[in-house]
Amino acid sequence: MPQSSPNLPICRDCDGFASVAIDTGTRHADGTRVTLRVDCPTCKGTGHTLRASLVRVGR
């Protein structure tokens, strides 16, 4: 069965991988790693962007 195309275009800055976990190199007292969650600033963590026709205002 063919795959359908998504209704919303995928973010061109993150290619749909909107959130990442960055390892800081340190560990908590229980031995787990300290990570930072960072979202894509363009799509704000959704992985999708608005169509250009919806963004433009005026001409």
C-alpha cells in the first residue's frame, strides 16, 4: 500500500526531529546521565511548519 503524504510540511530546519536530548557528561547521584531537552526553535518542537501561503500577510 502506498504511503500517504503528511498534511503539514515537515520542518526544513530539523527534518521532523523536533526534540533532542543532549548529554552534559555529568551524572546524577543514582548514576543516570544528566541530559538537556532542546526543541527546534523554528517549529517549536512540533516537527511541522505552516505552509508559506498561510504565513504571508499582504502581498
